[in-house]
Amino acid sequence: MKFMKLGSKPDTFQSDGNNVRYVASELATDVTVIVGDVMFHLHKFPLLSKSACLQKLVASGNEENNVVRIFYIPGGPAAFEICAKFCYGMTVILNPYNVVASRCAAEYLGMHETIEKGNLIYKIDVFLNSSIFHSWKDSIIVLQATKSMLPLSEDLKVVSLCIDAIATKACIDVSKVDWSYTYNRRKLPEENGNDPNSNGFRSRPVPKDWWVEDLCELEIDLYKRVIMNIKLKGILSHEVIGEALKAYSYRRLPGFSKGGIHSGDVFKYRSTVDTIVWLLPAEKGSVSCSFLLKLLKAAIVADSGEMAQEQLLRQIGQQLEEASVNDLLIRAGEEEDVMYDVVTVQKIVREFLMQDQNAELSEENEVQEIRRPGILTDASTLIVAKLIDAYLTEIAKDPKLPLSKFVDLAEMVSCISRPAHDGIYRAIDMYLKEHPGISKSERRRICKLMDCKKLSVDACMHAVQNERLPMRVVVQVLFFEQVRATASSGSSTPDLPRGLKDLNIGSHGSSRSAATNPEEDWDAVATAEELKALKGEIAALRMGSGIGRGERNGGDSRNSVDKAVISRMKVLLKSKRIFSKIWSSKGENSGSDSSESLGSANLEEAKSTTSRNRRHSVS
């Protein structure tokens, strides 16, 4: 810490009680100066020779009593005493903690060079410019001290000079930094001398963000000005700026890491959050997506402005692939019935998908803008799709989550091609488990979100035993399991038998009444006995259908296999009222609205694949 010693005479100021100060001298005091609630018994000559203000006060005061009253002076009685001691030529020690108050008090008392050469204002300015502003830690201490001296410290340019000195130091080449830890950092083992392989902490290179924790001691208004000054210099990277904002958030926002407010001053909390958001670099990757989501949670809880929240949503969307499920679990407001804020996540996903737009030129008010071209990659979209699937699984555990919110979010990423649909299947199964009372139409709607053909073997094994799924889904899973087994054995993939294909065709063209419409029965939940029977039939067909032989013997054998599938399924299904209705309508010409079927497009794809494989086999 820098300090400056002024004067050479011994300090003879003494106290007489708590609020009385006097100078021990052979000469009697001839003036009393009352500063606040403290009374100073002093001598006119040394004071008036250096202070223009005291000259005026004494001249206009009561000559009989020689009492001068100062109701307010920057720094209070302590700062006035420093100025008075300087007038007497007594020893005064200036340091970073008292220099601002002394400078402001000297300004108030008019201790300029025009009154006497080498006056106190001149000496303090020399100390600031030659010592304080060249010291990193002292500059921070002085900047903090200016807070209580506003607005005079601002008018005297002490604040701006401190800020510029700090910003300049932060941007200096790290090779020129005299590295040392502050009390905010924990030393590493080699810096404590406990590492036998280290020659001392100076062998460790200075990181570019060496300064970030020291600035966390500043209040948000001063911190904002320092960071703005650093950014304007354009020397430090946006990653370093982001690291500084992250460190400040964790230090100054109580409960930030847990997404809550632990401070009684909500206004101060909101102001801090808004300022940090405003200071965030625009470049992607300046801060982690996890930090941005924590900041968004804090902004929501603190009820920050729309501009701050929209900026966070936009930046989160740009790097959503970095997020985790826990990051996205944003608690809903107390007035909401649901547990999590799904609407905000939908906005984030929308921002993510908007990146994939082509470069466009837009003209508004005769000003042209060039939008950023699409930058999404297949890898990033796939990561986000899996992330949303996992997020849906978590929010599905909320028994009060409306189906519309679940489906709307799932449909937002349905455009992303995924090699496997196990994630969305788990989410659907979790929703069906936690919402057993949903209607058949709602059950059909949520099951449309997954493609049975893209379920893994493990997912298929779970699905065929899942009593929460509609019957049509179970039958499709069983069939595609058979398709997969056939393909793995080297045989061609069979076409979907007509009897099973009818499961995917709506009954819009049927003349039957709603009471005899099998569509409702296929959307009903399958019983355990039905699941077991269906699985057994498919397994039997897998072992004894002779599909491999049919492939070798030509199309006639293959057609006989399809007939065998239908025949054996009929035997099982005729014993059930629901199944007998389906087979009785087999000959009818039903509509083929793909939107009413689960994965019908994928089933047609299976047929085309079969034809290609069969032609390849013949050749």
C-alpha cells in the first residue's frame, strides 16, 4: 500500500472528552471551529494562511465568541482534522483509505495554490497521480472510497481517473504483471511452498483474467464503468470479459448458483442482474450456456425487464447445444400450477432453430441489414433434439403439466432427424405413467410423436410389455421388431402385411357408426394378456415363418408368409371383440390419411426398402 507523509512537526492534537479536540500549545487558542458534533479549539493564523473558506467564515462570524460552525464538510470531522494538521505543519499520513476524503475536504476549504504555494490540494494530486494510480490494489481502494464522496469526487475527476487507471492495468500485457494473489484467491500448493517440484509461484504464468476477482469488490455502478472502459480499449478478448462477469455474478448475487434470491434488497439484485446482462459480450461462446441460463433464472426471479430477458433468450439459443437438462429446468412462478416454465424453454428452442435461416437482406427506413446466415450443423441439432427429449422426460413427471405444452415442445424439434427415438419414447412413457387419466384421443396424439421404426432393441422390448401404450403402437413395435430380426438374418425385409397395415389407416371412409368404429378400440390400452399373446405370436412367426426360404424360392413363398402372418394373427384376434371388428372391416376401402397413423410414412419406407432388397437379391 502506498502512503505519503506530509509535515514534520509532532502531532499535538489532543482530546478533551469525546467531542472536543484542541492543540496543546503555549499559545492560547483564539478560534473554535465546530464541525458536525465535534468542537476544535484552534489558532487563526495557521488556518487562515492556507484556507480561503475559513478566511470567509471567520470574517463573517461573531468576533467576540470567535466561533465558526461548519455544518457539513466531505469526510466529516476526521477529514477536517487532517486538513487542520496540515495547516499547522504537523505530520500527516495520507493513504488510499483517507486520500479521497482529504482531497474533497481540502477542496471544500479552498486550500488551493492561489492561497499558498505547495498547498494541500496540490500535494494530494501529486500523490494520486504519482503513486495511487500506478498501483492496482490502491486504485481499487480509492475508487471504492469515492462512493461516499459523490458528487464532489466525480467533479474532481478522481472517479474517472481511477477507472481509467484500473482499466489500463487490466489490459496490460500479462508478461508485465507483477503477479500476486489478493485475499480473494486461494493459493495453489506450489505457491504456498508445499510443492517440491515448484521453484515458486512466479514460475506459473499469469492468466489473462488475473484481475477479475479483485474487481468483484466494486459496487455494480462502478463495476459497470470499469468493464465498459476495458471493453472500449479493445485489447482483452470477449472470453476474458465473460469470465469477469461470471465471477462478479457468483460473488455479488446471493443464491445465484441455486437460481434464487437470498438478498432482502430485491431492487439492488435486479439492478445487478440487468447490468450484467447489458455488459455481456455479443460474441457466441463468451460465457457458457449454463451461466446464461442461471442468469436467465435470476432475471426471471428478480422480474427484470423484457429487453434483458430477450437478450438472454437470444444468446442461450445460439449455444443451446451446450446446455444440460438441469440448466433448462426453470421453476415456474408461484402463481403457476405447473412446476416448470416450459414456455421459456420453447422460446429458447425457437431462437435456436431460427439460426438456420439463410442470409437475407432486409430494408427498413432505407437502411439495409444483413442477417447472419444459417450456422446450425447436424451435430448441434441432434444434440439439441436429444436434450429436449431428456427435458421432456423430466417435465413429464409433473402431474399438472398440460398435454398441449408437452406436445408443442416436442413438435418443435420433430423436424430434426434422429437415428433413434428412444429419448422421446421415454418421455412419452413417463407422461403416460404420471397422467393415467388422459383420454384415448390424447393418448393417440402423444404417441404420434415417436416413430416405432426408430426404437432400439431395448426400447422395443420395453414397449411390447408396456401396458400404458395403445394397442396400435404395441402391434407396430412388434412388427418392426420382426422386420429388424429378419434384416439381421440376411433376409429381405418383408412388406407390412395388409392386416397390420390396416392399423395405420383411419376409418374415415367407413359407413359404420361410431359405436362399431374399431379406431377407438385400437387406441385403448392393451392388457397384459394381450401384450403377452401378441409377443408370442410374433416370436413364433420369427422362428417358423420361413421368410429366409421364401426369399430363396421367390415371390410366391413370400406372399404365403404374409398370408401366414395374417392367418395366425386372426386366430389370436378373433377371440377378442376389438380384433374381430378390425378383421371384419379388412375388405373395406379405408382412407389413408397419414396424419392419423403412427409412423405410416416409415412403414411405406420399409416397403420400398424391401423392393430394392428383393431386386438386389435377384440380380
